[in-house]
Amino acid sequence: MNDVTMKGLGERQFNVVGTRPLRPDGVDKVTGRAKFGADLHVPNMLIGKVLRSPHAHARILSIDTSKAQALPGVKAVITSADLCDLPSEFIPAGEMMVNFRDMTRNVMAREKALYEGHAVAAVAAVSEAVAREALELIDVQYQVLPHVLDVAQAMEPNAPLLHDNMYTIGVEPRPAQPSNVAKRVEFALGDTAAGFAQADVVIEREFITKPVHQGYIEPHACLASVSEDGQADLWCTTQGQFIVRGFCAKLLGMEVAKLRVTASEIGGGFGGKTVVYLEPLALALSRKACQPVKMVMSRAEVFRASGPTSGARVWVKIGATSKGRITAAEAVLKYQAGAFQGSPVQPGCMCAFAPYDLDNVRVVGFDVVVNRPKVAAYRAPGGPISEFAVESVIDELAKRLSLDPIEFRLKNAAKEGTKAAYGPKFGPIGLVQTLEAARSHPHYRAPLEANQGRGVASGFWFNIGGETCATLNLGEDGSVTLVAGTPDIGGSRASLAMMAAEELGIALDKVRPVIGDTSALGFNFLTGGSRVTFSSGMAVIEAARDMIRRLCERAAKVWEVPVEDVVWEYGHACPANGAGGERKPLSLADIARTAGKTGGPIVGNAAINAQGAGPSLATHVVDVEVDPETGKVTVLRYTAIQDAGKAVHPSYVEGQMQGGAVQGIGWALNEEYIYDASGRLENPGFLDYRIPVCSDVPMIDTVIVEVPNPRHPYGVRGVGETPIVPPMAAIANAVARATGIRFTQLPMSPPRVLEAIDAKRAALAKA
Amino acid sequence: MARVILSGTLRQLAGGEAQIEVEASDVRQLLRALGERYPALAPHLESGYAVAIDGEIFQDAWFAPIRQDSEVHLVPAIRGG
Amino acid sequence: MPDLGKPRRFLGGLYTAHASVGSLGAHLVGPVKADRGSQAVDERRIIRARQPQGFWMDYRSPSSVQEAVALLAAHDGAAHVLAGGTDLLVKLRTGFVDPKLVVDVKGIPRLRAIESDARGFRIGAAASCAEIGEHAGVMAAWPGVVEALRLIGSTQIQGRATLGGNLCNASPAADSVPALIAAGALCQIAGPGGEREVPVENIVSGPGRTSLARGEFVVGFRLEKPRQRSGDAYLRLIPRTEMDIAVVGVGVALTLDQTGVCTHARVGLGAVAPTPLLVAEAARALIGSRVDDKALAALAAATSAACKPIDDKRGTVAYRVKVAGVLARRAARIARERAAGR
Amino acid sequence: MPKHHVTATINGDPVEFLCAPEQTLLDVLRDVLYLTGSKEGCGSGDCGACSVILDGRLVCACLVLGVEAQGCSVETIEGMARGDVLHPLQRKFLEQAALQCGVCTPGFLVAAKALLERNPQPTETEVRYWLAGNLCRCTGYDKIVRAVLDAAAEIRES
């Protein structure tokens, strides 16, 4: 059951937007024609492979590559010496600031290997077999150092130190000693002590979550070709070809204009493809070998050496009156950053209490380095972790106060004008609407049986805009090519083409959308932050308006009337209110036919920094059954409700909601990184890193609520990230109601659940 | 004068000031004024922070207008996955 | 001399091993090697993983058992038998094995055949699980065995995986093995010295190790025609609904008399010890009973008592011990219903 | 050790290729024959992105040696459409928006085709268990299962 309920939708009536056409790139993807990262073969191509550290923490004493160099068929061997060392400098990327000093060390270890799987050298050879052989001939001398994996242990004074020059930022005065704590952040509002004093009930809990991987099905892959004169082309699977260009140019000391990056079709990213791993290595190898170099990660390399999201410890304390009003809330977040600083703890802090209207809040966050792969963005980075903790305590409070969990949330829900816990006031947001839709959904009233429970949780994500370009080119026959610069990861070519057709007033099949390489457009920030339909959509609409302006000018020239006498209606230039006499409206084809004579080719361009992204809020309802003898949790029914602002292509909005919900189910029940005592990952494959399979989940019902975003011409909000925020708490809340046990640690895997059930039985037996 | 509200880390860097009155008609003037008044803030303002003007968040937007009675929050820039 | 950081092999959980099938494992000697469960070992750790293509391993596809025996004998331990390949190919990829020769036995008609006669069934060691699952006779006679092999990996895996490989991969967690043990299946082995028949429970001698002698390989299995009023069942616990390695697996086969009293029972147990187990004590708890709650409780206790598991990435000792009893009870109930039904 | 000369039928066409004994069928399809519609998501039979039909059986091409294809018939995603006519499953995947990134789609389509050839009227549960070896991280499977059930119904009616 998927339905769209319109709430306060703007007066504009749409012709194309809101319909469900076939995606323009669809046929290529159901026929196997679509080219993904590893699907390109070029003449004279070499295969590149990476040698990785077997140690979680080790000083690199020496690397001898001479034997590998000498192996017949080996064309290039590189180490960190082949990449630029760079000073500490933070610049925005994917999830947050990146530091090039860290990035160059993450793609290729320099002084130390900081996690198992950390790249230490790479080779390019005539075949994969020769490349593998060569890796075995590289002699690396390590001095193995003690390692630390747990965030709490890493914060202890005598913990093994990853970076001896790291002094905690955000603590005044600056600490005298270096530590593994990169940063302390704090957000505060009102007076929490006073708030807790007014509370009738206060609940305080600590939660633990494990690192989880985005689990995109396509491993990282790229093909680099650097010519003798230093001009380079790079083909890769990425969420942002422009970001890759910038990073690689910096790491290799190239001019940005010399490097053209083409984004292949991308087989999933979820934030994990917003950074570079193989790309700079392939370029460095190709530069050395003067031949194209293709590199593809194995699945084990993806798990070991690409960024999952943080494991964390989160302490939450919330107080409320007996009437159900929250009086104060506090949280302390400790997030693993992996080997280099930059966990999503800051957005985690800002999201923690964002769904609620609170007077007294205090959130403190710590960004902590540990001997694990550097985290990368993962869908609403930071939010799911802190909101899991907060939404669990909210549910427990509701139970303690004998309030329906939706009622309790409605009593405290943030709405337009609410001052967000992180500072500014919200514009129009849809939390209340999603809660009301959940309450009135048949799912919420459906009966439950023994060992079953129903859980509810809400979720928040900011969404972003950012730098974006789009171009529309009018063809000689009146058809239109749309060039966008944000990789299409889940149907955005469809939504962008729909917005172009809507604005131009033409049929959708007259628009052919393509994703341009870095030479085709000005800079585009990446596909992330749920920004594409919002930002690229905004750019496409502006480009369409720009093209319409030109079309009207040309029509005016054809008619020999002032441009004021021409209006654009239903895809035609028309005489403005009677002006210009009885002229027949001109279609794009008519205008294109004479374009040469009236001034040349006709294009529409937009280059913007999109502002005004609207937050998207969601409420999820889930039913589970817990097997009391095995601890196995089964998800029986799931309903996801979310504010999309305006759903341009509702099928793909539903798809985002369904996909995020199921990723959340995996996070809640089975997904986790498991390390052995020596700091080596024990489950770097889909066999033991257990993402949900088709038979694990029910249909995911969706309800799209539409509270238009006033800052987008069509009311669009980002929708991609919010869906992964509510599931963990929703499931924990359902399990709590099925078992009477509050689970504060993820994943809620069968052994963990059974242990808790047996402990409870034992306790009852005693009593 | 626009009211600028600082929280957490920035407040510490501004010597504990929670609210500051600043004469500025756009974001660039505001950041400049803040940096001059609180040199410790300056490096942080250059990157990594967004400006919320009367509730609407602007990232990297020097010329977003600020009204005399605007309430301005400095919040960490968000990127997302 | 500091650690040279040379790639080194190491094991996942000691008993981790793998549910699907590949090498009939004639010469899996030494510690347990690759298994789709301990992919922890990947390219990085390979010692001279793949030589330049075409310089190391040869492939042969004999058409008779004798030919296969000769090939295996000639390579004296450096040859691997290939049946379904769903384990062996992963081991090749991850460098756990580097045979000089791979002997594909799927070309031997007898190893692909599924025959039935008055005595029962003869299932070729290289018949795919999918083929066996589609055999109406086997399905009707031994539903527990069929449900076990239908749990091996995915539909895709079952299209290749074989009983011979699942057994000789010598994983403690192989799904089909406890069911075959409960069913009293016999394993037919061919070797330089001719052929012999051995109870399935006597094949696996340790994680990744079998009792097969040099040059021997498994050619097939014999399953008796079930007695009247007999039924079998296999249950396993995995975190997901599919695709995982068993954390615990239990096979139960039993026979009732006209009055519903259990006259015969066998219980096979997987993933809770270095090898799959035949648990006589558990069977004794059922024999002479009406498979009532009291007997089921005794069965559960005896089953749990027989477990000698380890903690690993898939489960804890306590969890495995407890759940083994739970699954035994549930499997015995199903077997009882099936027995009563005929 | 010389490479083996292998003759097989791929998507109905006779094909000859040379392959080393350790090369998988997936290596051969992708890197020798350039049939890159079959994807490598794991190389260990855990994701199903390389699903092909080998002599009528659904298998993972990453778990089959190229030499094992000798004399066999192999069906890949590239052979699913007939000329410019999409298979009903392909059409339903498009109509139902059953793909987002699309990298798992070829494997799902091949696996679903194998299912419908055996079981023209599968229940939702049968579809879900048959496809359990095909991982999708984008869709949550909902629209995929709907598309398969839809296609089955359409094929039955036609």
C-alpha cells in the first residue's frame, strides 16, 4: 500500500512532476548495457593492485619494491613517495571537512599503517596474476605497535596514540598532551539543570552501536590514463566526479583542468563513494607506466579499507513532566572516526534532539580516532546513531508516563517556528504530519499476537544544497539535451528531466538527460546530502527559464516584435495578450529551425549555489516477533512515513524510503564489524557481514506526506537520507514491547537477544 | 544591528559571549566583523560553518542579505552522505 | 628482525567452515583452509596466490571413476577433486589451496546419477542439491535431508553444490551432514584399493579434515528406504533467513510403532563441535517414548550436553549449547508428525 | 600449462574462447568476451550479481570455472531481450521502479527468469526465498518482488 497524501501543497498544478514515468536510463540497466566502474576495457590496459597492511597499527620501517619492479610484466610500483605530502588543510567534502594531510596518508600509508588493510604500496602489471605476484615480492618492514579499537579505551589517558601531534580541538585551554580525541563539540540551549528539576520522570541510558558499512553492491573501481604530457582522464564509480577531480589533482600535484573525470554508472554509494581510495593510486601508476591502469577492489578490500560509519557510545538523559512535556535533555556522543579525525559526531549532536521542541538541551560530542578504517559518510551521517539513542529513551519515557508513543511525540514535536536544539528556527517542516499519518494508518491499530511488539520512532535530517550547474541544449529538431553534473545514483535523471519538461512545457520524451564529465560543466558538488533533486533540480529549472528567455527573444525576432510581446505557454512562444496579431505559436522545433538565422544555437544555463534546503522528517512504524527460545527477531510489518516536500517521481521517493528502512533493519539486527584480538576484521564479506536478504523483510509500506519547501520552485525537499534514521529505534522499541527488555546495544542479534531474555527469566525466577 | 547567537565551541572562542550585536547587511560583512572582534573565531569562520538567517541556513553564501532585526546563528556546515 | 609483514594465513573461527560445497576434498590435509565463512583471508594474505595465468593449475574432466582415481593417485596429494566448486573456487581465489591439478568429477555419469530401487536410493556425490531436491522419490522418503540441502547457500549455490562436496569440505557447520547422519546414510568411497562404504558420521575427522586415504574420493551416498511410520527433519539456526552458515544445525530421524511409540531414532548435530556429531544419548531419549514433552525435554538436554562448541563471530558457546537443544526438540516434533503421517 | 580451448553456446550463439584453468566463467564473460552485464559484487557466491543460467540451472558465474562451460549453454542478461522486445520481467522492473542504482538488476532479472521458468505462479514468499541469494542494497526489495509477481501474472495471462 503506497499512497501520497497532499498536505498544504502549493497552488501550482503540475503536468509532469508527480507522475511516474519510466526512467530514461532504465533500458540500459535492465539489459546489462549500462557501464559501471569495472565495466570499461581499453587497449593497452594494465591492472593495478594494492598491497595492504596486515597490522592494525604499525610503524613502516622500510619498503623494498626492487624485486617487484624486476618481475617481468610489472610496469609500475608506487608507494607514498609517489604522492604529494600535504599540509593540514580542511576543505568540505561529502560528509564534512576533509584534511588533505590525512587524505594522502589514508590512500597510502606514510609513517605508519593505522588499520588492517591500510594501503602501503601498489603495482600495475600486464595482468591481475602478475600484479598479485608482484605484491608478494614487495618487502615491507613493520614495527608492530599496540592498537586500540574501542572509543572508550581510545579516550583513556594511556591509550595507544595514533597521531602524536593530535591535540583536542574545542577544549579551552588547549590540552598539554596529545590524545586520540580530535575534537570536542557542544551545543546548548537553556538551562538543563533547571529543566531536570521540573521533571517528574527522568530516564538516563548509555547506548552502544557498532560500525556498519554502506554495503553498496558495486566495489570501488576506476580506470586512469595519464599521457606523457600530463593530461589525464579518469573513469570511476563515484558520487562526485568534480570532488574526485579536486582530490586527485591535489594528491598528485596536477592542475584541475588537466584531469577529466567521468563518473561511470554507480552501483550504490550511500555516502561511501564521496571520497577517493583507488583513484589517486591508479593515476600515479598510470603516470609512471604511461599506460591506462584499471583498479577494482575485492569485496574484502571494500570492507577492510573503505569507510564504514562510526561505531559509538551515546549517553542520553531526558526528563519530562507527568503531563508528557519534555523539560530537559542531555546527551554525550563518542564517535569512532577511524584512523583519521572526522567522524560525523557534529551532525550527530545537531540531529540528536532536532525532532523536538525543547527549551533546555545540552549535547556534547567527541571525535575519536581508533585503529579502524577512516569512516566515510553513510546516509544521514551521524544522525541514525544519536537518534537511535534518543528515540529509544523517548519511547521508554512514553511507556513510563503511560502515554501513546505517538501522542508523546506530538506533545513535544518540532514545527514551523520551533527553535531547533542546534540554534535556528525551523521553517515549515512535516514531523507533526508524519506522526498524524502514522496514528491514522491501519497498521497502527492492527492486532498483535504473543511475542510480538510494535515500535514507533521518528527521524530528522537537514538536507543540503550547494554548488550546482546544469545545461539544456536545444537540438536542431527541437529536442533537448539536459546535462547535469551529479551522478545518478537512484533515478535522478528521471526527476531532473521531469522538471525540465515541466518548466519548458514539453513532453518528457523530448528531453534526454545525461550526466556530464568534469569538462562538460562548471563545478558541481557531489551526489550526497539528499541534494540532487533539490539542487540539480533547482539548477535545471533555472536553466529552463534561461532557455525560455532566449526562445522568446528568438520568437520576437522571427515575428519582428518587441520581446515583451512574446510569452512562453505550453511549450510554445505565443503572442502576449493579443499583441503581435494573429501569429501561430512557435514550438521549440519551429524556433530551432531558424536558430542559425536568428542568432545561433540556443542553450539554457544555470550555475548556482543552491540555498534553502528543507529538512525532511519521518516516522516509522514496525511490528516484530521475537522467538523467546532462540532470540531471533523477525520483522513482520513495516510502514515508513516521510515528508518529501514535493515528490517529483513518487516511485523513486518510495524507493528511497523502502531502501533506507531495510538498511536500518540490517543495522538494527545483524550488521556489525567484528575484529579479532589482533585488530583484524573477521567478517569482510557478505557471508558474515549480514545485510538483509530478500526473505528477511516484508513489503515496506510507504506514505509520502508533502509539506512544500518554500525555497524550492516546486517545493522539493531531499528525501534520501532521513529514511535510515528511524529504523533502529523503531525496531528496538518494538522488541522492547515484545519482550519487556530495553536493548541499548546494536545489533540486536539472536545471541544478544537470547542472553537478555534468559537473564530476565533468571531474575524473575529469583524473585 | 543583527543579533548573532553563538553556541558551544564558537561561544568558547568568543570568550563565552552567547549573543552579539553586529552591524552587517550581508554574510560577508557579518563574518568580517566577527573575525575582527574575536580573532580566535576568524579561522573557524572561513570554512566549516553555515549561517542561519532568521531560520534559513546559508552555506558559503557571502552575499545573503541580513536585515537590521535579523537573528543570525552560526551552525556547523552540513554535508551528508 | 622485525615482523616483515609477509602475508600470513590465519583462520576465522576455528570451527568456522562452510555450508556449501566444492572439493570432494580427497586431500584436504592440514588445518582447515578456506571457507566462505572465513573470507577474513583474502588476496592480501595469499602466498604466491596466482602465478601468471596458465602456469600453475591444470584441469581435467575424467569420464570414469577409474580414470579419476588414476589422476588423483598420479598427483599424490597435489590434486583436488572439483564437484560443485562453490567452496573450491573460493579457496582458489583466496589462495587457501594451490593444486597442481583439479579433477572435475561431474563428467562421470555415475557421480551425477540419482537411482532408486527396492532398498533405497543411490545419490551420486556430484549430483547438485537442486537436482536432488527435485527428485520426487528422495523428497518423499527423506524430507529432512532435502530440507537440509535446500538450506545450503542460495538458489544459485544449490544449482552447483553437491552432497559429496558438502561432506568432504569437512566443515562442522555443513547443513546436509547432520541430516545425512540422522538418516543413517552411507558414504561410498572409491580409491586405488577399490571401493568401500562408510557411515557418513565417520568421514569428517576434524575441521577441514576427512578420514579419506590418499587417492580416495567420495563417489556417492546410499540412503535406505525408510521404514514404515518413519520421519526425518532438519533445522538450523542462522541470524538471517537465508545465506548464513549454520550457528547450530540439528537433524532428527525417527520411527514409530503402531501405538506411536518411538522404536528407532538418530540425531545428527552440526556447528557445535569440531566435527558433525551423531548423538546416541539424544536418540536414546526418544526411543521407547511417545516423543512427548517429557521425552523432548530429555532430548533437548542430551543434545545440549553433547555440544562442544567455541565462541566465534557466529555465536557464543552458551548460545550454541542452548539453541541446539531447542532445535532438537523442534526437529523431533516435525519428524514425529511426518512419521505419524505414514 | 597451456590455456584451454572452450566451445560453448552463449545466449544461443556458438562461442569459442581460450581460458586459463583457474579463470572463472565470470572472468571469461567480462574480460574475455566483454559481456559485462554480469557483475562481480563479491566473487564468493554471496551476492548473486553474476547470476547466469548454465544448462538451465541458475548459478553464480564467479563459482564456475570457464573450462567447466565446455559444451554448455550459458544465458546471461545480454540475451534476455529478444531484439528490441524486452522480456516481461525487464519491462516490469522498469514500470515498477524496481531498480535504483541498477548494479544488482541483471542478476535479479536472470534469477527471476529462472524462477518463472520453473514456477509460473510463485507466491511472495517463494519469490523472496528464491531471490535470497541476490543482494540489493538500494530498494529494500519491495518493488523488485512486486515486479516479479507482476511479470509472472502477465506471462500467465499471455
